[in-house]
Amino acid sequence: MNRTHVVERAYQLARTQNCLNTGDVVKALSGEGYSGAEISHFQGSSIRADLNRICKMPKPEAA
């Protein structure tokens, strides 16, 4: 199976209207079938802060 790396997918999700914070990103990743080991990348404060920053950026309205 060839799927998007968990970190890349997290950044993609952070840019969507569905994710308002890192917790939402982690829930979405889990729902997509990423394992706890893969999701453990997001325990670090630096990556969490970066994802939270992206989640809070203005997003274009859905068409």
C-alpha cells in the first residue's frame, strides 16, 4: 500500500477547515487508519505548535 507519509498528511489536514487544532489532526489521522506509532510523531512541542499555527490560519471558503 502506497499512502502519504503521516507527517505530510498531517500538514495537509491542518490546512483544511475540519481541523482547528493538533487534536483534530490526530483524530483525523487515526480515523484514516494511521497507527499509534505513526501518530506518535506529534508528541513533540515543536511540531504541535507548527500544526496549531497552520490550523489557525485563514482558510478559503468552500465552493
